[in-house]
Amino acid sequence: MGETMKTLRLLIGIALFVFARPAFAADYPAPREGEWVAHDFKFHTGETLAALKLHYTTVGDPAGIPVIMLHGTSGSAAGLLTPAFAGELFGQGQPLDASKYFIVIPDAIGHGKSSKPSDGLRTKFPQYDYSDMVEAQCRLLTEALGIKHVRLIIGNSMGGMHTWLWGEKYPDYMDILVPMAAQPTPMASRNWMLRRMMIEIIRNDPEYNNGDYTQQPQSLRRSATLYGIATSGGTLRYQDIAPTREKADQFVDARLAAPFGADANDWIWQWSSSADYDAMPEIGKIQAAVLAINAADDERYPPETGVMQEALNRVPNGKLYLIPASTRTSGHSTTGDPKFYKDQLQEVLQKTPRKTM
């Protein structure tokens, strides 16, 4: 019984990793939160919001070298401010040393403390896409913060796809792009198939009630857990931590029991926003140095398709760093641990010339 409970506690700890509460290390400045309102923001659908609230977090002195960091789907700036992530990047002597860099982490439209359906509009909230999110980020940086040029834009998962779009929409704005756990290719294959199924499971749940629910539909947690296990975690790692049915059941139980505060409308809008993503048509416009970082065991972007390398062949200064798979990597979630690529990030920062505007 003691060994079983020990294993269960370990699995719960792993399951809770993605929901880690924000924290900051003592060797980098405390994060500061801010908010700005973009007035009369027009979405790609033609819809307009009179006041689009954009929340953001900064680390470091505003006089420092600007760096933009972009979070993944259903995440926020707070989710990146953990000892496991920021604690490996923002400290003295680390790649994004906050005594040198001014780090800006926006909450994307529909995420965190930025405007989203659950604020009151529910299903009347405009269906934003990635181009809308990047435009809002650009307005925040240029209009609210007055930043004319940045050293680096680095993003993970959805943030990685945003990073690709940044490079082609605003090619003069940055020196370096580091898209992680992402490809510039269209949203498709297993990744979109499972996203669509997750969205439809929630929408077809009677408890969803066309978005006018009084409590969160049970299908939200279950479908999100299914998508998460199916598309993130790593094949070798799962085999290592759950080699028996009993341990696999314990892992699933832990995931289902983990804190989950999502709102169904927010969730559907967040995952639906990727539907029309495709950075390939204009990828040749990218001028910045590109260091793409993916994991060899990424379930959403398996490297054996070859599409990433084909895409990078169209980028003048593009390079792929593929993190080898092991029992220590976690598939699509691997890039959430900077220990796997800190040296490569440091190298591209040292070798890429800095432009001034």
C-alpha cells in the first residue's frame, strides 16, 4: 500500500506540473503586471470590440534589451513564471538574464487576464484567430509600451506558431525568432483531428447548453484530459512511469483529479483559434535568424514527416534543434523545460548581430 501511495503521489506531481502556480526565483526581479485597452479592435471576421483588454507581465528594467515571450494554448504569462521555466532562464548569467533584458509576456486574446468569452459576452465574443492575437500583441508592444524593436521573440506551442507569424507579418521588428514545439505548416493531421474532436465533444454535451451553461460541463475536463494524454507526454516517458495497467490508471486518475479551472466557452474559443493557422505562404518574408526547437517525441509535430525541415529550407537563416527523445523528455511538453535547450538559446543570442532602430 505504501509503495502504491508513493507512486500515486509521484504521478499526481507530474500531472500537476502543467498547472504549477506562478513563482519567481530570488535571483531575478519580481514580475510586474500591467493592462492596456485596445480601442475599436477589429477582428479578421469583421467583428469589433470597443475595448479589448490586454494584460501583460514584465520582468526586468524597461531600459533593458526587449524580449517577447509567448505562452501556449489555454495558458498565460503566469504559467511561465515558474522555477522550472523562468527560474532556468531569467537569473543572473542565464540566457535571458533579467538584469540585462526587459522581458514582456502578454496574455493572448482569450487567455489569462486579457478579454475572453467568460468575461460576460460568452458566445457573443468574436471568434479570434492567431492573426488577431499577433496583431493585438503588436499593438500592445508598440502603442502601449513604445517598443520599436526587440532582440528576441520566443514562444512555446501556440506561442511558437505566433512566433512564426510575427516573423513574416513584422519582419523588421526582431533580430531572432525561437518558435518552440511548433511548425509553420497548416493546422492539420492528428493535431487538428483531436482538437476538433475535443471541441465537438464539449459542444455536443447537453450540459454545454449552446454556451449558456450554469456550471461547467463534465465533458470539458474529460475531453481536455484525453487530448492532453494523446498529444503530449512522450512515448518513452509514459512507458517508464506507467508500464502496467494499474500505474496507467493511477496516472489517469491523477490527471482527472488535478486542479482544472477552465471555462468551456474560453476553452472552445482558445482551441478553435488555431483552425486557419498557416504560416507557410509568406514564410519567405522572414528576415530574422530562426532557431526552431522541437522534440523528437513531439506527438503533435512528429519529425519523421519532414515538413519542418522543408519549411526551414525556405527561411534564409533558419536552423532546427531537435531534442532527442528519452524517458526524461515529455513529447510536446518537452520544451517547457529549458534545461534541454538553454545552451542553444544562449548560442544564438551570442552569435546573432543586434540591430538597433
